[in-house]
Amino acid sequence: MIEGLMTNKKSPAKFEKQPYFDKQLARMAKRREPIEGLEPLAKRPKLVTTPSLDLRGRDYDRTHEYFDFTEVSNEAYETFVPTGDPYHIERMFYLSGGADFRYFIIDRAEGVSSTGKSFKAFPMAADLYLRFKPIPEYLSFVTEARFLNGPNNPQLEKFFTNESRIRSAYLISDNLPFNSYIMAGLYRPLFGYYTPDHTTLNATISGLGIRSLFTAASVGTSPNVPFFNFHLIGPLTGGTNIHGFAANFGGRFVTMGASFMFSYWRTTTRSANVDLVKSMYSATGGLQLGPTTANIDFLHVNQEYAPGFGNGGDVFTVDTQTRIWRENYFLLSWANSNLARSLLEGSATEFMLGFKSYLLSGADLELLFINRKDKISSIETSTKDIQFQIHLFY
């Protein structure tokens, strides 16, 4: 047995006890002697203060670059993990959990409401999460319970009794060589640009919504900038007979927060001894320019409704958020498709404009104006919603 395998990860040794600690450099730094390769202390920017010693908020947002600091070598930086680091603290416990809750207020300014009411206020969804780590650094069992509700049920008790289901339940072994992992169980495999809003044009046409759940087995790795993962997909017991796979390849960069990902999905659904194929591919890219973070996604979907007969089309999405002040953001999104939301011949557009604010840790408020237009043959429909969301998470 590997020593320490079944124990929690201990705290790192003090800095002076680490093997990379250089006593000579430490003495030179203590005496304020010049060190080759380091800028003299007198030339380094100092912490900005005011005569009353009160902190000025505008000086300490994410663009603030004036601070006192301690420089260490790359080797020291990559080796030392501070005791208070969240990743380190997480490994100290066998059991951890979390929760997510969303409450919606929607007012339909234009268009026909399916409920007959233009104004709706209701608890929409809650997720409860639990993770058990029998081998804290290498093996985890994760399960998530989900409660779902609709706009017809504003009562809190209806929220818990209307629909409850499993969001995921799987085993995962990570921290393997080359930062790789393997997992298996019930979950939705990664595919394309993900957003928690299951009503977006992209999510609706892809069919991967709030109830998407499969049996799956996955393997993935992200040794550095590039990452790759592959997923085998199967049916739920007693559910639709579906088999296939999904694969993703991409990269994440520190510079400008850049990222890209290429995804492919192919599943076959067997019904009445007939196999119907659904294939999708997606190209996604993201970038941060100053206070603005933008993501662009191109999605192609092809769905068979009978052997040799189907319909397909493309969805183009631009999603941006711009930081206004501290953790307050201006939101702007646009999407367009050359097929209808129902995958029938037609077209659709979607425009979202709004504001998001993270008032406290674990809470955010979002206000959106949403304009959706759909066209099937010669019939056009349009809806305009004002949507307010309270999102609590832990």
C-alpha cells in the first residue's frame, strides 16, 4: 500500500522547511541587499493609502496594479501551496456538499403566454450536491439531486413536489498522470458552448437542456494549455434506447483569457426497430478584451426523423459581458439560426440585453430583456420578456 494513500492531505511545510528554500537569498532579502534579477525595493510600487487609512474602493478593483509583493523563483511558486488555498482545503475533507437555487420573475411584454398570464413569479430550480472522497486525492463519488418547477406553480411546496430527479451520479478518478481523469455514471457529457439558461436558442436546438441525462463513461486529459475528452453515451434503464459518443478538443490560455474548443456529437436512437441518427458539431472561442469577455459559438445540428429523412441547420451565438464596476456586469447576447426552434424548416433569432450583479459571495441578481422571433414557413411569432432572476449558490 502507498503510504498516506488513505489519509487526508497534510498541510505543506513552512517556507523555510521546503527543499527549495535558499538561506543565502533569504539573508540577502532580510538585509535589503540587491538581488540579481530583481528590481530594487525602492523602485517597486507601494500600496496606495489615504491619510485616514481608509481604503478607497476605486483603487482596489481588478485593474489595481499598485501593491507590495514578495518575489520567489518559478520553482518555488509552482511547488508551494498556501495552507488557505481552496484546492488544498477541499482535499482535507472526505465529504463536501453544495446547493444551487433559482427564483424567477417574468413579465411578458409582447406575445402569447402559454400559461395565459403575462406576469409570473415562481421558484424554478434547485440542485443539491454531495461528494464523498474515499481516497481524497484520487477518487470521488458525486451525486446531485434536482428539483424542477414551472411558471404555473408559484407555491413553494409545489416546487418540491412538482418534479424531482437525478441530475448526476458518477464515480470519478482524477489527479492522474498528465492531469487526466476517468469517470462513469449518470451525467450529461460535455458538448459545445454551455450556459445554464436552457431556454436559449443554442440549447433548445441542440436538445441538451435541463433534463438531459445519459449513462456515460469518459476519459480526458489537460496536461497544459490543450485539453481533450471522449465520452461513450448509453441509455438510461427503461428510457429511450440511445447510443453514441461525444468528443471535445480545445485549449485554455492565461493570455487575454483566450479559449477555443471543437466538439462533435453522434448518437443513434432506436425506436420501433428503426435507427435515427442525430449528429452535431460545434466550434467555440472566447476572449477577454479589457473589461469585456466575449464568447462566440457556431453549432450545426442534423436530426433524422425517418431513415434517410431529416432536417438540419446552423446556430450562431455571440455572448458578451462587460464589467462596469467591481462585480457588476452589462450583458449582451445575440443568436441566429437558419431553422426553427422545433428543428422544422424556418429561422429564429434571439436578443438579450441586461445587467448582472454579484452582491454577496454565493448570490447574484440578473435582469434581462429578451426578444425572440421565430418563423416556420410563412408564420412568424415574436415574444418580448422582462426577466429577473435571483440565484443563490454554495
